Amino acid sequence: MENTSPTPQKKGLGALTWVGIGCGGIIVLLLIGGLILVPKLKKFGEAAAAVAEEMKTNPTRATASARIITGIFEMAAEDAANKRYTVREKQGGKLTTIYWDAKANAPATVEGDFTAIPAAESAPAPAAEPEPAAK
């Protein structure tokens, strides 16, 4: 005996429809994310360019500025004349001082405020003693 009953119609949406809906949803989320992130990335890029330019004139300040633009640190104290800057971690309050190390001829960091800088490292290089005149 043959089964002559009609096959029941499918209910709901097909698999390809669900795949299309999922891909469409991902595209919409990416567009929304792009609209939110593009202005922030542009602002960050401009700040990074300013830090790169500052690196040429005052690398110690540029090092402090690079930490500040991340949003994790804030400037606590600055002494531009002696090229030393103290930044504070916003959440923990930990202080880090960036200073010009005369021996290494480069910026260096130390935990704490200006008093934590080793005295010999932050002092300007001594002037060379003049040679005695020939008689």
C-alpha cells in the first residue's frame, strides 16, 4: 500500500534566510561600531602625531604626553626647565616621574615624585676642565 498523504509544508524560515539575517546583523553592528570608533581614532591619531612632533624637541615631555593620551594617566607635576614630569595613574594613584637622564642622554623613569630621581642622573653633565696654558 502506498502512502498517498500529502507532505506537510515547512513551517518557519529556511536556513539560508537565517544565514542572511545573521550576516545582515553583523554588517549593521560593524557600521554602528565604525561610526562610533572613527572619530575617536581620528582624535587619537592627531594626539599621537602631536607627541611624535614633540619627541623631536622635548623627548621627556613627549614620553609623559604619550602616557597621558592613553587616558590611564594624568599630569601631576611638571618642571620643564629641568625636563622632569610626574604622571599619576588615575585608578591607583601611583606616581611615575619621567626625567632626562644625562648619562644615557635619554628619558628615564622612576616610581615616585621628583624626590625619587637619583641625584647623579638628573644633574647636567659637568663642564670639561680647561687645560692649563702651555708655557
